[in-house]
Amino acid sequence: MTGRSDGDGAVVSGRPGGVGVRERALRSEAAVPDVPARPARRRGRGDWYAYLFIGPSLFGVVAFLLLPVAVVLGLSFFHWELLSAPEFAGLDNYRALAGDGEVWHSLWVTVLYVLLCIPLQTVLALTLALLLNQRVKGVRIFRSLFVVPWMATPIVLGLVWNWIFDPRDGALNSALALVGITGPDWLSDPAWALPAVALVNVWQHTGYTMLFFLAGLQGIPQELYDAASTDGASPAQRFWRITLPLLNPTMFFVMVTNLIGAFQVFDTVFVMTDGGPSGSTEVLNFRIFQTAFKQFDFGYASTLSMLLFAVILVVTLAQVRFFGKRTTYDLS
């Protein structure tokens, strides 16, 4: 028997006692039992499992990052010479900081050091990554060799480079003498000491930075380059229009971490120049060390540490703001 349509357009069986489509759908929905919501107690237990797994990392962040920052911030409001009881000083340390020309000189030296290191290191690392991203025989060996300097301790590197920069018997001046150039007294000349220390930092960390750029390059789909080549794009155009924009996440990470590390430089300066000559390499971190462990003024050293913390924080936030609108993470 043929069916008919009811007023809402649903087909109803023409047989006596037949069940229409709508009725069958309603019965099917009614037959599906409601899934009970997970009890709040069980949800809480699952949350505790999550906290259990992140607990070790969370403990490390609190114990070795947040707590030291809070302690240093508190000490910056005290006079404390280690052997005597701390004495509350209020804002006296910050007032002294505002008029301390030597501290601002150290901050300026730190900024110069960062400007000498980071641009050169970044350009060299990106260039090496582009070269070592090629599929040629033995490329993995070269990748490993460029990372070896980063694995050495800064103290050992400082001692080795002290010999390289030696004005009389050093390898660098001896090599320059072969081409008729008289090398300067690298670590004793105020004009050359800071660039020499910055060169050591660049030499040590370029290979490590190259690894991140190499990983970023290998994450760019080859299809984009193939399509650009088909459209007639030159290698330079492919670099500026594809490679560099898609490396923004890597560039963001590299710039943030390298800038933080450069602002905190200490051991290379301590071994190679001890802040000299004439304070030309006395970076802010070295002055903090001098104030705390030679002058035993831990309150004022904490104030200088907060200054360094504030500078790094401002620079990092500026980078976050700059890269935030220029970074693409999804290539799909």
C-alpha cells in the first residue's frame, strides 16, 4: 500500500497500524540512554594525575626561578654585608642606583656586547643552516663539527682564546703577521677587548643556533618552493618571500634565548679580561659579582640584579610584541 505525507512532510505508512518515519525517529532517540556526567570527584582525581606529572617541572620553576627572584627583590630593600644582620633600607639602594655612573656604564657595555654578538651570530647561524640544509655527502659530519664549540665549557674556552689573542705568541697575530699585518694587543686595548670577547661568544654559540634554524628550514614544505619555482621565482625571492617569513617562529625563539644569554654574560669576561682594561668589558653581570662577593654589599647587588632583570624583561616583551603579529605556526 502506498504511503502518504502528513502536514509536516513526514512520510507515514499507509498500512493500518503502520509506524511513520517521524515516530520511528522519536522512538530511536528515546531508546538511547542518557550518558551520565562524570562525577566531580572523578574529574578531580584526573586533575590530580595531571598535577602529579607536571609537579617536578612546576617545582623546578618555583624553586629555581620564582623563589630566587622574590628573594632578590626582597634583599634589594636591605643593607646586608653577609656577616651582619640585614638592615631595612627602603628605597635607599634604588636611589643610589639612580646616581651611580659606574653601573650605567656597565649597562652600556652590556648593551654594546649584545649588539656586537647577536646580529653577527644570527646571520652566521642562518647562513650555515642554509648551507647545511643541502643534501650532499658528509653534511652530517659538518653539522656535528659546528656544534662542538658550544659543548666546551666557557672557562676552558676563555683560557684557549687568551692564548689565541696573545699579542706576542698568539695564533691570531702570528697569522696576521704572515700577510704583513701587525695585530693589536687584543685584550689589553680598550678599543679591542670587548669585540674580542664578543667574537668568542659568536664562535661558541653560532653552531648551536644553527641547529634551530636547520630544524626550522626542514619544517618548511618543499611544495612551496616547487610552486614558487614553477611561477618563475628566483632563489632570492624564494628566500625573502617563503623561507624568512616561515622561519619567524624559529627566529623568535632564537632571538629571545640568545638575547637573554648575552645580557647575562659573565664567565667569558671573568676568565679573559676580568672586566678590564679600564672597565671596557665590565658588563653588568660582572659588576653584580664584584659588588656581592668582593664588596660584600648583597643588598646593593640585589638591586643591580633587579635592574638587569627589568632590562631583560623589557627586551623580551618587545620581542614578543614584534614577532607576535608576524609569526605563523600553522602551515596547513
